[in-house]
Amino acid sequence: MVVTPKRSPFMLVVHAITFLLVATWFLPTLGLFVTSIRDRDQISVSGWWTALTGATQSKVFRAPGADGQKEQGGAFVISAHVFNGGQGRVSAFGISSLAPRAYQPGQSVSLRDGSVLTLRADGILTIESAKRITRRRGQRVFLEATLPPRFTLENYGEVIGAENLSQSFFNSLAVAVPATVFPIIIAAFAAYALAWMEFPGRRVVLVGVVGLLVVPIQMTLIPLLTVYNQIGAYWGGATKSYLGIWMAHTGFGLPLAIYLLHNYMAGLPKEVIEAARVDGATHLELFYKIVLPLSFPALASLAIFQFLWVWNDLLVAIVFLGAGDEHLVLTGRLNNLLCTHGGRWHILAASAFVTIAVPLCVFFGLQRYLVRGLLAGAVK
Amino acid sequence: MEQLILGLLAATLGVGGSVAYFFIANSILDRIYPVSTSSSNPKIQSLLTRNMRISGAVRPWLFVLPALLFLTTFLVYPIVKTAQLSFFDASNGRFVAFDNWQWLFFDAGFHEAMLNNTLWLIVVPTLATFLGLVIAGLTDRIWWGRIAQSVVLMPMAISFVGASVIWKFVYDYRAEGGQQIGLLNAIVVFFGGEPQAWITLYFWNNFFLMVILIWMQAGFAMVILAAALRAVPEETIEAAVIDGAGPVHIFFRIKIPQIWGAIGVVWTTITILVLKVFDIVFALTNAQWNTEVLANLMFSWMFRGGGHFGRGAAIALVIMLLVIPIMIWNIRRANLEMKDH
């Protein structure tokens, strides 16, 4: 390692640039998360960063007119709360659009008809007049106020209940679990054979697997969809079924699974295997008693990768499971919401977070295995 | 909820079934061609040897058979079939020879997609690899490097659609004068600029979409390249230090030349992903404002107006052809590695 003094200007630059880069990577996700727990009205009027510090806004409030006046102690009074019962602090106000911040909270202003208007910092507005107030339309008051950020879990409630996200959650889980487990089992046996058994054609299969690793899924969709449709028509049942998507994901996931597991198994210490063979172990026993337990790290990495891949997948789900409401997986549902609820961020943010909650948990909990898998060549 | 139970049941059955297959197939093989016996009759011994040979030759195929079946059914057959289908009409009924290809050659949507894909292919792998390299190099030297790497890697775990929502929020646009709630426009306004509807700006919107993919893939590049950097032999670095080289010089002149292999792997892997990605464009713009890419175009033609499978197949084949150079390179490398075994 090159030794540089810890506090040299060079290290400072390193820290600074790294911080900028990390911030760029972190802020977008943070923004969406903060938005998902914000009050829905606040989302559309102030940036999410203000929720962490408090937002100053300009508002226009129209006080009640002559109908709202009451007679109190010899004077006629109109009173109102500019925050409509909510919280806030007025920092400045005005009665003309030309000077919207002319007055401090607590000050009194004389209006044209002789009445006196006072706006307090806590938002209570009073207009007092000795004689009856005659103007029918209420006085417009311009004010600058700081609204405290309001956090809530309502958005999540709405999204899980009304938008049928919980159904999609279970759909995603129902697709992902078998689609993770099948390929691993099948690949484990194949990888063992490719690593520790001698047979002609072994190299051809391996080379084939490597080649298949990069094949784009688009090449497989049309024929498979046609076949599924034909099978479905023959059996008279629905063409889009869970069995179909499980099989498809198994097929798509096998090249990577075999590649990863083969590399790992081939790297296991030869002596252990040889010793067991000498002791008379059959290949099957070798497999499930020695090689499989030793391959646990690779199996774990593979499981995580396959699970994330299937959970995050959109294309295969739409094609093989359909976009019908009850079959939609989380990614499909989120995509729909993007199209139909374009600007309603309180819904979009909460939905997005429900969708990415599971992958994030998997990531933070099992990052070690994810990294190891990446290093072993797990890429799709 | 029923689907979940169905899923768990299927998983158990599937696992149980496959395991059962392997064990049963193995037993049957051993039944037919037994390899051990208590007798010491020499004739039986030679029979055993013969059995061992036969079962030794058959057994591997038992192990790989399910995998081969799945691979053939779900990958090899469809690839060949899709190539064939590109010469057929919309519902795969009539053979139309080069009609689809002729249409493709002149189609405006295809031109737009090819142009955009070229941009994507040039920008995304390069920037993602470069950023991954920079972050790997930087985080290696600081005490909070692990946390930084974790943050940068995190976007790899989420779906493309999720990332699209996150960035759509960053790119949000409000008319000038209104309070900006999108981070990018807020920054632009803060520095005195005018807010823009970034995703709708012709030509430049592609780059804003690319940012999403770069954001997601730089972490992958970082992980691979960080490991590669750590694997650079100490002696080469020490020699440079003795010669008086500074850290920057060492990074660019000593370390990077020795990790070209890893850079190549990262670069090609991301390239393939760029060709396959359809979710980002599909979710954010659905090809409006000239953002069409091949993967999205193929999807459109698969389902547009009932679906034109012939054209969809042609487009898929184009994607495949673009991937083939990388496939050959990978196969060559794998072959070389296997020769060393």
C-alpha cells in the first residue's frame, strides 16, 4: 500500500470526491423514502429535503367577509385561522400583492375601510372595526409561513389496501421461491457431474453453458409464448400459469447457476474428493455428503442472485404470467402505477418502497454473499 | 395468498421430485449394472469391471439430463426457432422470406432504436466502468470505504422499475416559479437556471435515462475492479514507490494496466445488459420523445395490435447478433481456461 500522510491535502480531496459520489448515489433513494412517509399535501408543495429542515412557503389567505363578523364588546370582529387548524408559524405578512411581506407577525395594519387587521405568529387573524364591516369579499392576506414537516404512514396504508399491492406481493413471492429453488437443485447435480465426472462431451456442455450465459431473453420469448398458448389451448385451461413461469425462470437461470456452481465445485480440494473415492464412496454419496455441503457459499450466492433476479423481473412476468390484475407481480404493478398515477408521488413513493423493501433487506442482510457471487461471475 | 401456498407447495414438490429422480435413477443404474458384490468369483469380477465402465459412462448423463432438457427446451430451441420465425409473417403462419427484414431496414422506429442503442452502448458501459474504477480506487484508501461501497452497490439489488420511479422523482418538473420538488430541478433553480422537463427533451433525455442504468451498474463494476486492484502484486507497486512515484501516477500507470482483463469483463458484461434492458424505457417513456431502444421495440411488436411475431423475431435476432461478438470472446476465454485444467 502506498503510504500517504493521513491529513495531506490529497487525502482531503479523496474524502471530498468520495463523499460527493456517495451522496449522488444515496440521495435519490433517500428522497423517495422520505417522500413515502410524508404527508401527501406537503409532498406536492415542497421538496423532500425541506421535510428534514422545515419549509418556508408563501401563501395567500382570504379572510371571511362581512358575513363572518361577530359583535364583541362593542366592536365588530372577524377572526380566522390562516392554517385552517393546522400548525405553522407566520414569519411575515402583507395585505397587498405588491408588498406581501411588509409586516411582522403581531403587527396591526389599518385597512382601507378603517378596520384593523392583526396577524399573529401562530396564525390567528383578527379584523376589528368600530362600525359594522361592510365589505362582502374577505380581505386577502399574503403571508410567509414555516410549516412543520408532517410524517405519516398513511401512504403505505393506502397503497397496501387500496392499490392491491399486497396481492402483488404474494404473487411475486409465489413466483420467486420456486423459481429460485428449482434451478439450484438441477444445476447442482449438473455442475457436480461437469466438475468431477469424466465423460465425453463434458467440454462441449461447458462451452455451451458459457455461450448461453449471454443470450438475451428476447430471443426466447416468442417461441415459448407460442408453445404455452398451444399447450393451454390443448388443455383448455389458462395459458398463463405459475407453472409456466416457474419452468421458464428455471430454464433462464440454469446457465448462470451451472456456471457458478461448476466453477466453485471444480475449485474444491482434490485430496478430499480423492480420499473419499478411495474409501469407496459412490458419486452420489460424494455429491450429497461432501461436495454439496462444501459448496454452501456458492449455493447461497446463487440463491440470492436468482431470487433477486426473479423478484425484480418485469419482462418474463408480463409475458408468461400476464398483466391481468390478479396476476400482476410487484414490478408490473409498480409499472402500472407509474403510467396511471404519474404525478401522485405519495402513492408512487410508497409503492416503490414496498417493491424494493425485500431486495433491500436481502442486500443488507446478505451483502457478503452477494459480493462473493459477483466476484465469482454472477452477472445477468 | 393462495398463490403463495401454491408456490411453496410447488417448491417442495419440485425439490422433492428432482431429488427423487436423481436418487431413483441412480439406484436403477446400480441395479442394472451393479458394481460391487461379496463374491470373489473372477468371472463376476470381470463383469463388475465391465459394469463399472458402463455405469461410469452413463451416470454423468443422468446427472446432467434434467439440466440439458431445460436448457434445450427453454434456450436452445427458442433461439433457433426465433431465428426461423423472423422469416415468417405476423402469426408465424406464412413463410415470407425477407419481407420482415426489408421492413425493418426502412422502419423509422428501428432507425431510432439503433441510433439510441448505439448511444447507450457507448456511454453506459464506459461511464459505469469508469465510475466503478474511480470509486474502487478511492474507497480503498479511506476508513469509511466499506460503507461507501455498500451505498454504491445498493442500487444493484433493486428492480429497474423501482430505480425508474426513484429517478423519475429526481427529474420531476414543475413550471417555473413553482416550488420544485424534483432534486435536479431544485439544484438547477438554486444556481439560477430554468427548470426543465428532463425526460421530454429530445436527444438529451436519453442521457438522463442512461444515468439510471449507470447508477445501478457502477456498483457491480466497483466490486469487480476493487478485487482486481487488490490483486495487483505488491512488488510492482513497491518498485514504483521506490522510484518516487506518487499515488495518482501509481494508480494510472501501474495498477490499471494490470487489471485490463477485469476491466474487459466488466465492460462486456454491462454492454450485454444495456442491449437487454427494456424496463427503464418501458416504464418511464415507452419510447416517446425519441427514446426507443431495441429491447422495447421488440416488446412493442410482440404485442402491438395483436402482435406481429415475425417482426418481433427479427428485432430479437438483431439484438442477438449484436451480442454474438461478446459471446465468442467469452467462449474463447472459457476454452483457454479449460485448457489449463
